[in-house]
Amino acid sequence: MKNDGGCDFREMEAFNNAMLAKQIWRLLHGESSLVNRILRASNFPHGKIMKTELGTKPSFTWRSVWGARDITQKGSRWLVGNGENVEFWNDRWLPKPYSFKPITTGQATNPNILVAELIDKECGMWKQQLVRSIFFAV
């Protein structure tokens, strides 16, 4: 309790998770603090934090931050913009809840397709034939 010299955080685990998720958010948005530069250089120099593996001998700090990715992922979704960084099947980007991901009963024809590939850049509209072929492929 605060009267006993504490900070009066009732749920320390929830507070810790919030701070770790905040660090993930900073890593995602490219803030250039010393901590971010060190974590990026030593743990995912060429990749993305949400797609990186834990590694073979992770530090306590990296293990903690890496473990908070799920919290950040569940509470966020992409704003598509030009769609060049958004994976159609794997990223959370749709406006309606459940998983915020496309749902289909069939097999993904191209599991690595980006949202940008489905947008006609000249008129800023969906390539309707291509979108239909993804969902209604036989």
C-alpha cells in the first residue's frame, strides 16, 4: 500500500505487462531511444518485432519484451494506408471484430499476399476481380 512506502499498484503484473506492451509499441513505431536501438540491433536487426523469434540465448529484458507481443497484437490493428506492410491473411486490419482478419472456408491461394497488391493505386479502389478470385477460388 501507498502508506507503507509502496507505489499503490494493486495489480503489479498488469502494470508490468502494460509497460512491456508500451515498449513493443515504441519498437513498432521506430522511436530511436537508446533502449530501442539496442533491442533492435541485438534481437531483430533485419526483421520486424512481431515476426521475430525469441532466439537461442535471450536476455531477461528481451524475453520479457518479446513475451508482451501478444498483448500488443491483441490490442492493435493496422491502418492500411498504402497496404505495402500489411499481410492480407496474417495481419489484423479489417474494421470488424472477431479476428480483424479475412475469413474464408477455402485455402489461401497466396498466403503471402500484401493488401497493396489488391489495391489499384491509380484510382485508390480494390481490384475487385482479384479480391473475388481470392475468396471464391475453386
